[in-house]
Amino acid sequence: MKSVKELAEKAMDLRKKGLDVKEIATELHLSTNTIEWLLTKGIEEEEAPKDVKIGWRSIGIFPYRISKISEIMTDVILEEMEKRDFDVDAIVGILINGIPFATFIAEELGVEMIIYRPHPKMEEGAFSSNYAHIEGKKVVIVDDVISTGETMSKAIEDIKKANGDPKLCVVMVNKTPKDDINGVPLRGLIRALVL
């Protein structure tokens, strides 16, 4: 999407399909504040919140490209493991866009994979029973983009509640000035900030 008008139309279409603000924000790689503005204020009425749209379709349509980005993420994880002196039992992929990266990273590191599904309307997310269990595991959490840190923060809380040990968060793009989330180090391959 190349214009704010197109983003507003896409946000409205997703709303009509039953997605809530958080789900639309995840789908469009925008902050919830921006989505609320697109849905309620209209693009003509007031100045938009500061945000950066991250589109990575040129990577996402080819598994080979996702695997190459995942190799870079794996290298960052190995660097942090050495620097901070920890090891990892599993990679936690955040639904939906973190899963492809987590799959390749877990394979590269030879560790288990855990899938975390945030729930937009409930206090607690869920871990998929079809994958590894979180209890007692030292984990790295992987997602594509951090816009506000809300989803990652919730994932960390839920991992701790389930007796997991989050050691590191890794994303392709960090849209915040944060270097940690809830005390867990955060590494982004790219930092995108509006100044």
C-alpha cells in the first residue's frame, strides 16, 4: 500500500471481516494508535499518529528469503548467547508472522519450537499443544515487527506464568527505542524510528 487512503481502506475492509484493532495492527504492521486513527478519525480530520509501516512481502512470499533472514537472526542469537552466557532450549514463534522465522531458527540451532498465540480479547495468550511445551525451558522469542512492544510484553508475561525462562527477544524490525521488554533483552535486525 502506497498511500494513507489505501491503508484506511484496507483497515476498514479488515474491520468489516471481523478483525479487531489489535489484529488489524498486526496484519498491517502498524501501531494500534494508527489503526484507531485510520478507523475512527479519518485521514482528513487531524494529523496522523507518528508511525512507520513495515511491509516485507518481498521476503515473505519466498521461503528461501525467509530462511536467509532467519540465518541472520540466528547469528544475532548466537552472538547474544555468547555475550550474555546463556543457552537455549527452544524458540518461541509469535503467531502468525514470527512462526516462519522461528521454524528456521529452531532448525538452525537444533532446538525445540514453541508457538505462542496472543489473544486480542483475553488477558492471557496460549501455547499451541502441537509443539514443544514451555515449562522449564530457556527460550528466545521471535517475531517479525515490534510496534509498541505490547504483544512481546504479553508473551514474556505468559512465558513466565508457564514457568518458562525468556532469555532474549529477536525481531526483524524494532519500531521502538526499546532495548529490552520487561527486563528481557531485545534485538532487532533493523530499528525504524520516526524522529
